[in-house]
Amino acid sequence: MIKFYDSSGQAHALNGYENHKVKHVLDGCDEMSFTLDTHSEQYQKLYEEARIVSCGNEWLVKKIDDDRIDCVLNFDFLKTTVYKNYASETRLLQEVLESHLPNGWTISGASVSTIRRTITFDYATDFDIIYRCMNVYDVYFVWDIPNKVLTVYKPELMQPTGEYVTSELNLKSLSFKGETTGFATRLYAYGKDGLTMEDAEIEGEPYGLQYVENRSYCDKTVCAYWDDERYTDADSLYEAALDKLTNLSNPVRSYECKVIDLAKMSSDYSFLDFKMHKKVTLIDVDRGIRVEHQIVEYIEYPDDSSNNVVTLSCVPETITTAMQSVVSTMEDTTDYIMTDFESRIAMATAMLTGAFGGYVFTNGSEIFIMDNEDPAQAVIVWRWNINGFGKSSTGIDGPYTTALTFDDTFITNVINAMVIRGSLIEADSIQAGSISQSYTDDVLEQSFTAAEGLVEYMAQQINEYLTNPNGDGALDVINTTIADIQATIDGLLVSVSNAYSGGINYVRNSSGLNGLSDDWSYTGTVITLQNNDTKVSTVANSCFRLSSGATLEQTVDSLIVGTSYTVSVKVKKSASNLGTIALTFNGGSQVYLYSSNTMNEWQEYTATLLNVTASTLTISIAMSGNYMFVADLMVCEGTVAKAWTPAPYEIYTTYTKIDENGVQVWRSDSSERTVMTNAEFAGYYNEEEIFSLNKDETRIGKAVVNGELTVGNAKFIPSDDGMNITILD
């Protein structure tokens, strides 16, 4: 049942709605949608921000798209106050939640977190602060807004509660995903100043090793390393390394289960009730395994529970929480930079307003401010004359390492600024928290790599300074800060490197936008398609379709030997027959980018070819049944997949096609086209040549001339009585 409140606040039971769906998600920000006939009398009473009560919760209408109504949970009660320069101090999760939930709310399960943390914001609402808690305290939330109950879950503490899924009872279909990206069975871990786990105390004895091992899934040695400057204690480093290796040493698996939600259909099956964050047992008959995984997403159809979908995963983290973590890190970094900059301003102010002991000297054309009244004895010197001013730390003769000269050049070692505006920044290295998206991926990666080198150099210089007996112990703080910046830049570099962003595609006509061009060789029935399915599922909005027994092949011959390449493709298969995409490289080595004899919806597949030894790569596609759809095929440099782009010089639109072969332009809403290539300049109607020209002749089937026509020495001029023919001199 759905109840909505109109603009006057009056409640109504909604009638005639369809496709009612509730999506329960990991972070608790659930979503609801339904459709309603646009001619319905009640449709006119629905509006954006309308309040709705359904499925035991309270919602707000956020989007009306024709007959589809999209809603989110109503968190307006957490958005009535803004806090400036907020700091929670060091508090438990329970204490933070109690401070920011209205009176009358019940908090259940907050005791699962016993750590104390500080949350800071420049500006924030209660909603912002509460949701920051998920990342800071490593927990998830479930909201019951009508009853004012917030339930807190900590994934690793969840225990199986008896629910199970099996095809013999409540499982309709099963989609499985598994990967071992980053797989390792042995992890070397290092903390601050090269700290290792060797001194960790295990059952009263030193651990004695720099690594931990976990071979529970696979009995082979695969090494990885991890360092984190936050760890200064060997015992803590050991425990953290064990936790980290637990994830690395096992496949990341997830199952999307279309289930018969028996608990929603009969109270007799209440013991099989599916709820977010529960650990349930999945009996995978096809793979002959029994696994316990956590519910990380639950799509509920209140009016037809037989369509419910449960997503199980052994790693309860989604892209949403991952992005929140990145945002949290960046905000924390920004807070630090603001504080650091403010402290530098305060220091500069104190130095300038509290200065004493300086001496002013002039020779008539210059002014000197020095630390000694005798210019010959002065060490710190500020010098000002017609050519500019500058500062020397080695006496009146310089060098002047900070200077502003008459040619508008400013030279200094370090500039501290919150904002620098200008038309151009030139630099050998850049240290930055963020860079405009207008920069290309290559520029970004180069910039962050340069920044990394700069930070390493700074850290080295400060470490050397710290060895000076006269060094100030407070510089330990600076050293720690440099390490934090280093870690942040490392993370940003990885993020930029791993992002799905465009690159140069080495595959010609890689998604069929130019039909079955000469770039491809094929056998059997292969066609290209553009329809609603490709529009919503592919980047190119086009694909190849292979029928039973068809093959499709292209050889890329411009690879750079010694360079790594990543191949990616989207595949959909509508038959339970074998379909393959094979890559032949390095003069004969072969790997399958895709090989499956089961049906599947559009999915992306990738493979990386490391340091190729030959310049050619052959892509061979084959299908033994009807049908396989292939789109967004991409071969690009590097070890990560990139978002699909056409090959260089390829432009494919509705009426224009441009590639390395030439240009074709279609007349709107007709079969007429003009072709300009290195072999011809011609016009066609369908495949019939209408005209063509070359250096010797112009061929044309028929022509209409509205004015005069000159052929050699003869000139044909239309007249009222017919045509006059004039012979020219």
C-alpha cells in the first residue's frame, strides 16, 4: 500500500499504481519507485517533495519522469541546521549519533563500535555528520523513520542467522561474479620508519617474520606488500596485516539471486526473512559449494515478492561507500591544508609585527634592511633598488634567492597560497590536491608523478635537517605531515591511473558504426545494429551481431613492442551456445577475452597483455548459436581498461562517416551519399553510382542545367524558343 500527502497535507491512499519497487542499499539510503497512469486523477496531486508512506518507511518524491515516480527516504528532519567549523571532538559513535538525532529517536547497535574518533567539517548539517560516521566508524545504517529507530550494523561482526537460499526451495535464478584482482597469499607489511612485524608478540614469543601468510584458498606463494606510516606498534601492524590479507587471499565473489521471498508470502517461512546486512547461506548446486555471504542489496517488489532480488557478496562494499571514503579523505586533507595555511599566516604576522634588531642603510640609490649595521658584516639582507627587491641569507653580495625584479619575474623557493590565478602555469613538478577536469589523463598522471617526486625530495631534506643537533623537535610534525601528503598523492595517482577514462583505440570500426567495413573479415551472417538496447547498454550505441557459425576478425598491426595493452569489450549472448573472443599476440600466443556457453546480458570483459613482443594483435570473434552481440571493443595502451572511444580519425554520425579511408556524407532522409576517398570522388544512390570524377573525365548519368552550358568551343544558351548554340572563337 502507498499513502501520499497532497500539497494541503491531506493523506490519500494511492490507487492504480504499478511496478512498485523498493531498493534497499548498503548505506541505508534506500530508494523506491512506482508507475502511475498520467491520466489518473491522483497523478495531478503528486509533486516533487511530496511525502509518501509505504513499506514501513517515509519517503519524498524526488523525480517525476512521465509515469515513473522516484522516491528517496525522507531525511529532511536531519537538514534543518547548518554547523560552521564543526568538530565533534573525540567521541564514541553512540555519542555522536545522540548529539545529532532529534529527541525521541532510538539508536540500536551503536555499541558495535568502541573506537573514539573526531569528525570535522567547515559546514555541515546533521545528515552530513551522521553519514560521515559510516566511514569514520566503519559501520552501516538501516532507518525506520516512522518509528524513529536507527539500527547500526558492523559487517565483520554479523553472524549467520539461519536464512538460506537454494534452487530446491526459494532460488529462481543465480548470477555469479568472482575475481581475484590483487590476489596474494603472502603480505609484507611495514609501518612508520620501516617498522616490521618481527617484534610482534605471538603467544609470548617474537613473531620473527616480516610477512603474514594465508593459504586457505590457494596453496601457492603470491607476494604483495603494504606500508602505512600510521602504524608505530608491531602488534597493531601484525593484526592489521592479517585483516588485510584475509581479503587479498580469497576471491571477491558476489551472487545476484532472483528469489521466491517465502517469508513475504507466508508466516510459515518467517525463518527465511531476507533483510539488509544479514549473513545467509547460499547452496550453489551448479558449482557444488555452500557459502555464507552478506546481503549487500535487496530489491523488493511489495506487490509481487516472487520477483525479489537479493545480492550477496563476501566484500560488503559498493562503489557508493568507496566514493564516500574518497570524499572523506579529500575533505580531511582540505581541512588540514586550511589549518596549515592559517598557521603559516599567523606565523608570518607574528614575525613581521614582532621584528626587532634590524638596521636600515642607504647609499642614495638603494635601500638595505640588514641584521647588522655594518653592510660588510650583515648576513640577512633585504635589498631594494630600481631593478626590484630581493632577500639574501649570505650577505650583501647575494645570491638573492627571493626576488621580484623589474621584468615582472618573481623568484622564490616556496610559495604558500590558497588560490593562484593565471593564464598559464609552467612547472617541472606539481604538488596538488586536485586538478581541473579540463586536464587530460596524461597531464594528470604526469603532474601527480611529479608531485610525488617533489614530496620525496622535501621529506629527504627535512629528514637531513632533523639530524642536525640544533634542529627543532617540532619539525617531527612537519615530517609526519609530509608523509601524509605522500600517501594522499599516492592514492590520487592510483585513482587517476585506474579511472575509466578515454584513451587511443587501436581497433578500427570497433563497434560497427561503419557497418561491416573492410577493416573486418567475416564468415557467416554478421550484421551491425543500432537500437534501444545498444542506446542504453553501450557507449557507441552500436554493435555487431553474430549468428550461428559466424566469425569476425581484425588484425591490429601498430602495437609498440615492449608496451603493455589492455583489451576490453562488452558482450551480450542470447543463446546457450559457445561464444568466444580470442586474442592472438606475441607471434602466436593466445588468450580468451571471452569464452562462455551460457546466456548473459551486457557485461564488460577485459584482458591485459604485458610488454608485448610483436607489433600485431589479432582479435577473433566466433559464435556457435544465435546470437552474440559485441560492442565497445577497445585496445589501448596501459594496464587498465579505458572508456570506449573510436579509433583516431573516425567520426561516425547519422549522416557523416569519416575515417582513415575518407569521407562519406548522406543526404538527410534519403539513400543518396557522396564519397570522397583516396580512390574515388563519387555520388551514389544506394549502391548505384550516379556521378564520379577524376583527372581525365567526369561521368554522370543525367544532368539538369538551369543556365548556360559550355562544352569545348560550343556554348548552349536556353531561350524562349528553344536553345541557341554559339561557336566560340
